[in-house]
Amino acid sequence: MTVYTKGVVFDGVDFDDPDCWKLDRYVKRGGYAALRKIIEGSISQDSVIAEVKLSALRGRGGAGFPTGLKWSFMPRQFPGQKYLVCNTDEGEPGTFKDKDIIELNPHALIEGMIIAGYAMGISVGYNYIHGEIFQDYRRFEAALQEARDAGLLGENILGSGFSFQLYAHHGYGAYICGEETALLESLEGKKGQPRFKPPFPASFGLYGKPTTINNTETFASVPFIIREGGQKFLELGKPNNGGTKLFSISGHVSRPGNYEVPMGMPFAELLALAGGMRDGGKLKAVIPGGSSAPVLPAQIMMDVTMDYDSISKAGSMLGSGAVIVMDESVCMVKALRRLSYFYYEESCGQCTPCREGTGWLYRIVDRIERGEGSLGDLDLLESLGKNIAGRTICALGDAAVMPVQGMLKHFRDEFLFHIENKRCLVH
Amino acid sequence: MLEIEIDGKKLTVPDGSTVMEAAEAVGTYIPHFCYHKKLSVAANCRMCLVQVEKAPKPLPACATPVTDGMRVFTKSDLAVKAQQGVMEFLLINHPLDCPICDQGGECQLQDLAVGYGDVDSRFSEVKRVVPNKDLGPLISTDMTRCIHCTRCVRFSEEIAGAQEIGMAGRGEHSEVMSFIGLTVDSEISGNVIDLCPVGALTSKPFRYQARSWELSRRKGVSPHDGLGSNLILQTKGGRVVRVLPRENESINECWISDRDRFSYEALMSSERLLTPELTIGGQVVSTSWDSALSKVAEEIKGTIEKFGADSIGVVASPNSTVEELYLINKLFGGGLGVRAINTFGRMSDYRLVSESEGVRWLGQSISELRQSDLFMIVGSDLRMESPLLAQQIRQSVKRGAELCVLSPSSSKQLCRSVERIVRPDELLSSLVSIAHSVVVKIGKSVPAVLQLAGLLADDDPMVEAIAKVAGRGGRISILLGEQVENSPQALEIAKVASLFAEAISAEFGWSFASANKVGAQLLTVDSADPTFSRQRKMLIGFGVDLCADSPNAQLMSHQVRAADALVLFSPFKPLSHVAPFSASLPVAPFSETGGSYINIEGVVQAFNGAVRCAGDARPGWKVLRVLGNLLSIPGFDYQSVEDVRRAALGDLEKLSSSTLNNSIDVEDVRINEKHNALIRVGDVPIYQSDAVVRRSHSLQETKLAGCSRLARMNSKTLSSLMINHGDNVLVSQGGAEFSIVAEEDDTLPDFAVALPAVIDGCGVLGELYGPISVKKNM
Ligand SMILES: Cc1cc2nc3c(=O)[nH]c(=O)nc-3n(C[C@H](O)[C@H](O)[C@H](O)COP(=O)(O)O)c2cc1C
Ligand code: SF4
Ligand code: FES
């Protein structure tokens, strides 16, 4: 699988070097310089947060929340324990970027988390790693040990008086544990089920203590921002969409893989980077931001640029940056059936609309796919979607509905054809 | 305070209130399933979605904190559409089998479906089916009906204190269940039946007995422990078919114990005595009340004439009503001059009666008790004695209070606590040591009695905990339980506890496991001498099983066997008719008579009979009235149970503080020498506590009932006796032997044998907390 970078997280990584993840290699390409800069220059917590704000870095976990702003919500003066948590539970179908970060450049994440801990006055962090990438979990543990041995992590970091402990924790592969409050429950040893918000983790997080949670890529972008300056990061992308972004490109392209490119790159350019369509196929549709993002048809897609604002204007989301490319051989009913099955199986089951609704959605799509649908089913799907979205405890409900809405918006004909002719339009 | 407007109604609510609470305060009903005022907020059913001004989405009222100036619309189009949407989801997989569902007619889903459900279903897929679970003999399951509100899950963890119910699986495959292979064994488990909004968890004993709309509701008061839980007795066709809690925030909140809930099964058991029976010359004959009572009156008269009033012994259950106890004392004590009248259950140290300055009680109200910063429970297996009091203390501990337990055996309190488990004969010396150490630690002067035992280690956790709270002037409550009440050193322990309480400015009181122990003390005539030290010619029992309810079954069974006459007033058939003259008189149980109980906080709670008496049974007060008249004792012309109550209590609703008094008049306290001889820990098993409970079939099937059929010892005791876990052993007290299975239980102190007060064949056993010997049964 290809990894390509013109950016921040993988800045300078030689992917052909099997030891590229190691501390000495990381230091050689400028690693831990940001941490040293803070410590040696006694840069204040406020200045670090200000730098992150300036960079316009937005959360890479899916929601795109401005990271600097999130950090400023942490009650730094809180007298008890506070926690920093990294979300490497990457379970959204189509997304596989965080996995590569902890495999190929784990120290960028570690350094980013130490800086975040420093900025928010937090002394303990956890990295919650998806259960099905156990090798990468081991790799991350090895990197942690290197950092500890080098005095970069643990007590009294680089003699600064600042201490930060960081632990790795691996889950068991439940998608819902990527939702930040379910992740906290799971980290506490409980069943991974989202909590109702408010209270938000910033006031009531891990073990009830103030907690900041960010995605792996978010943290791994921080060393660059501190080292090179927020302004430089911002300028890599576009206003309000700072920096570069990792896109996990999958589907019918010649070279699927992770591509780290500046925000705002036209989709057409990104597609070309990935070698264009596989076997000369013709682009039919793209899910631009992970399986929960509404699908966009080719003609719309070829006009968007890859950033939060442009994709949102086109009616979808940048999400986690997973770009699922589909050529004309794809039956949209079948594709939706697969997506709906995922959400049905991954619903945690605590709240009614999601527990009952995701199964219902899936069964209707499944019926249509099997040629047993009826004309009323499409309206029913839309109506159910409205009854699920926005009424659940966490956003999984919305995530399950968006693919349905996107498909029905852009490919209604295909569904109608299935219902009326009891067979597929494509095959 | 925050201002909020709900459907146009303005009100102010305290900070931290939720929209649901505000709506309740203003009388606006918001449909809900998972919300329950006593449980944590789960916000999972989504039925309570309402519209909040400026919020883009409908919000769950139960979990949404009120903000100042908030405007909420519970019946707007947006809110109602959201609620209807949720209702549709709840119904798609819910079986529409209301006609065969036990919850039918009292189902929140059924009720709300009428308001929010649609006539037709848009769901044409196959419905989900969920296998049922075995939760034990009390709770019946139909898990396909579960709507996943997790009320039962939250109850078991938050209120009952043990995670016995959970939701396993994910998404649509989520199932509420107990641990694999385990049942739900909590002593307050039945509350999940009330909490379950649908027919997933229902009462097993009540299954298919009746429809809710066929039932009449009568007020009742628990006859099983001193809390005085308020009950609703539901009746059909002249029978009690179900018992539910009647909410009383200051006593039982909205809960009842399983004992209160399921004991009614005994009321219609085949063991009920339905006509008076006389045994004359070995022949049992059913007879009329007239003939039975005149024979009994004759027998009493004859016995007194021939042998004097002291040849009669009376034992009345401390679960008897105020009216019954008043008439028993008036008839036998005042009227006939009988002094051996025991209304104190298993108490064996009668100095507690003679040396108490008033009526012993909780020492404060139940609501005040809950406010304690530290509870010190001395000599009580509180969860088994008074399950809901234990529950309330657990809630206080969760809010930050400390709990210290000093006891010879204690079921886990299921909350944070410091426990000290000691031999029953070391309860006194341990208490003295603790008291001594605490008083020294907080720098107060130590009363002489508290110096009788040495100091504990400086870092003793119990001493530290008490001293810390005492030092900062926190509210401490010292609570004595049945293990003290039934101990031969009860008086000394009580004295030491009261001195300790005084020295550290603590509250001090008693938690009784009988419904009317306070009433029994109040009503006992001055001349009473409840000891049964010498053989009586005639024994009279009221509401008791003479041996099982006695402090020393061995002595009592000698008494019974040697007596010439036995008169038993009881709702139940006697275990045997042995005396030359035996009379069994069917008196009404708690459900068939009016009366009143005085609970541990001194509150008088009156109730009426819920159903007519079964068979020829008659309310106890009426039977005693007739007997009084037959014996020509003046003043037995009461017209109603209220008349009797007025004679007994005047118009009191709560005993006065001059009557309620825990002071103990004793100067001389001596502490036994330490020794290692085997000693019995004869606690009363929760489902053997009285004659009614003992005959409740389903309660007897529970695990808790099963645990009490073993002789438990810790591993050290077992190995010193060369006994293995599971061995058959012979236990003996006072020369009589008894065979039982041994079980290892390391929660017990060394050289102590937990052998319950009541087990089949226990008639041969003696003192509850006395010497015992155990050997392997070869
Ligand atoms: C169902 C669901 C699954 C999620 N899975 C992930 C995930 O795998 N990784 C992740 O970083 N964020 C995931 N999120 C988003 C997190 O809840 C959270 O917003 C994010 O970790 C915050 O980090 P960021 O601000 O750096 O993006 C998920 C959210 C939902 C609702
Ligand atoms: S939306 Fe789904 S996944 Fe999220 S809390 Fe509700 S049931 Fe669980
Ligand atoms: S009552 Fe509010 S979500 Fe269930």
C-alpha cells in the first residue's frame, strides 16, 4: 500500500527504511525539536495554545472541531488529576491513516501529546488503540519505551520539571469505542457505550476528571506547528482549513493508500496522485470522508477541493478523510446495503432510535437489494432517517442515516429500478 | 435558582435541576421510560424528547440541565413528532401480545402507545425474539418485551449495591441478563418488577394470578422488620395476591424488601389454620369458637386455681399489633397476674427490660439517621435484618458517609466500609477497645467503663475513621442490631455503646428486626418477668412458632414437651399437638386484621384489614376480647380495633421523647476472659424471621434461604477440627446432637460456628450465641 507525503505528519519520513519509526530517525528529521523549543525557550502554556489556534488545525477524528479552541476549554487550574486521551480507535470503514501514523511515525504522536499535556497542564495520557491492529499497538509500546529511556517522556522531562506519563491501551475492535465518551467508558474498564453530553469530557471525562480527547492525526500535527509555527501550517492549506491532511484512498483507484496533501487540493488532482481509476474504469461516485459521509456523484466530486468547507458545501463531509472511490461497476443498492449492515452491527444498543432504527434501515435496504422492496420503502427510509438523526445519544445514529440520505438523494433511480424490476441496474 | 418556562408556565428551580424535574414540579407530564427519580440518568429511551428554544434538535428532558431563561415546549409539533418517532421504534420489536402479558393494564408502554403510537405499523420485517432468563424464584422474565431502559440494571448496581443484572451484547442483540449461571439474589430484588415499565420482568409468584384492573388496593404496613415499610396489599376474591410498595419518602422511599413483597404467599398456604382445633386425650377435633374458647378459659382458670398464675407462660410475637399486645398484657398480666409474658422475640438478656429507662428505639428519626456522616453498626447483619435500612445507609455512604461494622458475622454491606468481625463473646470487649481508643485519640476524658479494655493499634482503620469524623464534629450514629439484642451481654454492650456515644457526642439507638418491638416494650406490664427459667404447666403462644421463634429452642422444646396445656393463637397450623390439652386458635395474620405497629423511630402506623379472615380465623383483638370476657376480666368491652388502640396509646401518632429513651441503668460492667472454645453465631436467617415468612414458598426457594441450611466456619476453624468443606458434621449444644453440612466461610471469626437460629430440626439447639461443639460425622 502506498504512503505518500507532502506534509506535516509524515514530514521527512523515508518509507523505504524499515526503521523509520525509531527515535534516532525521528530526531534526525527534526523530531522532538518542538518539545525542546518549548522547554528550552520556556514558552508559556498560553503561547502554545495560541500557536495551535493560529494554525487553524481542526480535529482529524471526523467532526473537524478547532483543536486550539478545544484545548482552551480544559480547566487548567483544576486541582485534581486531568487526563489527555488520544483516539487511535480508527474504526470507520475506509479509514486507515492513524494506523500508519503509529506504525511509521509514532514519535510524532508521542511528541504531540507531550506538548498537549504541557499546554493544558496534564500529567497523564492514554492512547486508545483499535483492537484489530495489534502489531501497531506493539510498535507504539516500543516507541513509548524509547521515549521514556531517552528522558523525553515520564518524570521531569528534559530536566524541565514537567512530567508526563503516557500509556497505550488497546481496545477490542468495537467501532463505537471510537466515539469519545464510549472510549472513556471502555478505558475505565466498562462496556463501551457513549455517555450523554453534557457534561462534556472537558469537565467530566475519564474517571470523572477533566479530559481532552483528540485524534491521532490531530496530535501528530502539533510538533510541526510548534516547530515551524502556526502561520506556516495554516499557509500549507487554506484559511479555516489549515495544514495538510491525510486521505485514506480506497476503492477503484490504481494506487490505494494514504496521501498526505495540502488541504484544498482539487479532488481531481488527488485522484491522479492515486494513479487514477483502476483498469481504466469510469468514476461513478465518491464517499469523501469515511463511510458515514453522504456519497457524492462523479460530476459533483470532480469540482470539489479536498477541505472541510468545500466538501460540506457540496453536501457531504470531509470527516476522517477516508476517500472511497467507486467506478461504474458498483451497484449503489448493494453498496448501501453493506454500509447499513455495518451501522446495524455496530450500534451499541443503548438508545432506542439507533438500536431499533439501524436494524430496520438495514432490513429495508436488504429487501430492496434482494428485489423484494416496495415503492413505499424509499419514503419509509427517508422518514426513518429523520426519526433517528439528531435524536440519539451519540452521532452513530446520524452516521447511519447519512449514507442512506446521500444515496437516495443522488441515486434514487437505481433504487427505484431495483424495486420495479426486481434486479440490478448495473449488473 | 434558575428561571424556566415550560409550555408557557414559568417557575424557578434550584441549580442543577433537569428539565424533567422542572416539569414534574410544575405538574407537566413528559412521557418517559428510562427516567426514574431514584436512579442515575441514562437518557437511553429517548421518549422524553422535548423542544427547547434555540436548540436545533429535540432534547431529552431527563438529561438536559435547566439553564436560566430556558423555554421548553413539551407538546409542540417538533416534540410530539419526536416522541411519536421514538414510540414507533419501541414498538417495532415489541410483541403485541398484551392480552397474554402479565403487565397488561399496568404497562407504561401500553399506556403511552395509546397516546403516541400509530394505528398501523410500518414495520413489515420479522420481529426479534429474545430467550428468557432464569433470574431465580421471584422474578419471571419475558425478555422479548424488554425495551432496554436499563432501570433494572441501574437498580441492581445503584440501589441493591451489587451488579447482578447487566446488559450484554450490542445493538439489536443487547440482552438484559444476570451473570451466566447465576440468579438475582439480592434481598431487595423484587423492586425491579415495579421498575420494569413493560412486562419483561414480572412477579413469578403472581404470574397469571390476576389482571391489575381486577385488584383492590388496601394500605398495609410491613409486619417483618422495624422500619415499618408502607405497603399496598392488592386483593382479589378475598385473597391478597400481590404486595407493592406504598411510597413514603421518610420510611421506605419507593422500595420494599423481598420479604415484604413475597411473604403474602403464606397467607393462603395449606398451612393456614382455618378452624379452631382442640386436642383432648390425643384426639384432634375441629370445633367452634364458642366451644374452643370456653374450653381454653376453663383450662386457664383451672391451671391458675391449681398451680397459680406463675405456672402460665405467654409468648407473643413482637410482630403482633399494638392492639394485640395491649390486650395480651392486659388479659394475662393485669387480669390474671401472669408474669412470664415474653413479647421480645429472641432477646435473652432480660436485664435490658428491667434496666432500660424507657422504650429503646432508633434514637432519631429515619430521615435524621440518613444524614449521618458516619454509621457504626454494632452486632447486626443489617442487610438481613432490615434490608431497606441497610439500603438507605448504603445510599448515605455513596454520598460520602463512612460505615463501620463491628459484628460476629456480616453479609457484605455492598458499599465502602470498615469491618471488624469478632467472636460474639468478644463483641463487648472489642467495642470497649474501639471506644477507648477513639476517645483517647480525640483527646476527651475516658469514662472508667471504657478503660476496661486496652487500646487498639494507633492506625486501626475503624478507630481512625471514627476519630476523624468525631474530631471534626460530624454526625455519628451508633446502631445496635439483633446480634446485640439477642446476646447474653446485651445490657453491657448497650451501656458501653451509650457511654461511647456520649463521649463522642454521637447518636445512639437500636435497629429492631421486628415490626413492633417498640410497641412491645411500651405495652409490657410493669410486673412482667419474661423469663422461662422454670417449667410452666401451661404455655400460651401468640403469632409464634414456639421453638423457632425462641431465644433457646432447646429449652423451649423441653417446656413444650413437659407442659400440660398448650394454647396457640396463630394463623398457621401448629407443628405438632403434644400436650394433654392443646388448643389451636386461628387468628388473623397482618392482612386480615386492623391494627397498628410502632416502628423503630416511634411512629405509630395504623392499618385496616385488607381482606376478610380466611376460614373461621378471627382478628386477634376480637379473640382476646372474648377470652377476656369469658374470664370475667373487666374492661374487655371494646367495640372496635380503634377503641383498643385508644386505650393502648391515646391519640398518639408518634411516641413522645420522654417515652423513647435509650438510657441504661447499670454501673457494673464486666468483660469476659478471652477463650477459644467454639461458639455459636446463631443469627436469624432472613427468610426464617417469623411465622409468616417461614411459610412463604417462593422465598424459601431463594439462594438466601438456602445459605441458612449450613454450618459455616472459617478455614482455620475447619482445619483445627479436621473438617473439610462439604463434610457432614454433628453439632451439639446441651447434649443434643444435630447433623448438618459444613461450609467454609472465611468472613467468620476464628472458632465460631455460624449455625442459624432457625433450621429444620433446630429444636435441639440451644443458646444462639453460646458454646457449641462440632465434630465430623463418621
Ligand atoms: C460512532 C463514532 C465513531 C467515532 N470513531 C472515531 C475514531 O475511530 N477515531 C477518532 O479519532 N474519532 C472518532 N470519532 C470522533 C470522536 O468522538 C471525537 O470527536 C474525536 O476523537 C475528537 O478528536 P479530534 O477533535 O481530534 O477530531 C467517532 C465518533 C462517533 C460518533
Ligand atoms: S446512537 Fe447508537 S451507538 Fe450511539 S449511544 Fe445510541 S445506541 Fe449507542
Ligand atoms: S426518559 Fe429521558 S431518555 Fe428515557
